Amino acid sequence: MNWNNKALEIFSLTRTEIDVLNVLDMTKNVQNIAQESKVSRTGVNHVLKSLIRKGFVEFELVSKRRRYCAISQEQLITKIKSALDQVDIRAKNKKGVRVKISQEDEFTIHVGAKEIIPAYRRIASENKNERVRAIQHHRSWNELIKKISPEQLVEFNEQIKKNHLIVDGMLNRSAYKAYKEEIKSEPRKNKSAIKSLEGRMADYTVFADEFFNYDAEIWIFKTTTLIINWHEEVAIEIINANMTWFLKDMFEFVKAGGSKLDHNQAMKELFDQH
């Protein structure tokens, strides 16, 4: 088949990979591939490893030596259909206005609590055994609990614990005092939601109340960042390695100016007092 077909540009194959694929219409050894493709044997070996990993080349052993062949057109069609099925599954589970920059990078705008809450939960469920960085002033928390039910909040916090996420959190100094007042004011509504914050693997830092005093908060996962304004019900989901690492560095810089707090001990004291 013709691997120069423009429709195959979606696979981001390099020029050398295409040259090698175009001579693999039948099983050949490295020497034959190098002669016909005009690529050095070292280059052929490197390219073959890449194409095998990507699923475009298969090999067989003949007298303990490898011989290589490109996948057939039928196999390629199956590969494309499988990829489309995966995209379709993800699209059904992911709402919002998406801007796709590259195969790895995209930005999604979520509008309305009905979009933000599933995105919030989905991102948490996709990450396991990771450190999650978060900055949340209690002002943002106040807006959050207006938009999300106690049951939804408990479910989200249980997902964090289930996936063994370490919450590297930054809260304003008066947050725990505010939790206590909320339980007193509406114990039936708030107690279970606030108690679900207990028992998380946590590394907490507190900052002065006047800082980050907004309706917005930020959650930084391994490769995804979610910035949420709960009052306006707008969130930006960022999948971009460069921006994510920039935000992680910024988080660490800000964290250095706060003071450490034992979150679980603070929660225990809160409920003991109550």
C-alpha cells in the first residue's frame, strides 16, 4: 500500500518511517530494507523499533533472524477503527468546548455545574498513586458547596482516597474555623461532606486569609490542570505538559511562603470539639 497517502498524516509518521514502510510490502531483513529505502542499517534498526512499538510493523523469526513486514491495509483499517472507537468513548464521557492543539495537548472550557462536576470527578478517577496540588480559599469552598450536593462531594473525596491520591493542598488559615461554623449552622447538610475530607493522604499548607481570596480554585494533576470559578460556574481544563509544569513550579514557589499543617489532626480536633 502507499504509505505516502495524506490521509495517514494523522499518525504523525516521520519521513524515514514512511520510507521504510513503503519497502515493506513483503517480509524482508534489515539489509534488504536498508538497500531499498536508502536508509542506513543503524537508522533502519531505530525506525523498526519505533514502528513495531506503534503497531505498524510485525516481525517473524527465520533461523533465529528477524524478518519484518508492514501491516496490511486491512490491519491498518482495524487500527483506525479501534482508535476512533476510543475517541468516541472519551468524547461521550467528556463535555465542553475543546480546542485541540496537538495529539497530546488540548484545552477545554466547561460551563455550568453539570459539566464541571463530572469533569472534576473524571480527572480524579483517571489519576492513581499521584500527588495532586490544590489551592482553595474557603471563599471558593463556600461557592462549591452551593453547587454540589453533599453526596457528590463525599463521592469525590472517596475517589481521592480510593485512588491513593496525595493531596498537596493549600488552604487559608481560617478554613477549619469556617468548617466548624458550617457544621453548627446546618449539621445535617454539612457534617458528612466536611467529614469526607478526613482520612486523605495529605500534605497541607495554610496561608493568610487575605491571599487567594477569590471564588476560584486550582487543581494540578500529573498532566492535567483544572481551574474552576464556582461562582461563575466556568472551568478551564488544561492538558499541556509545559503549562502544567509551569503551574507546578509556581505552586511550589507559593507553598514556600505558607506554614505546614497536619490536616487530619486538624479535622480530628474539629470533630472532637463539635
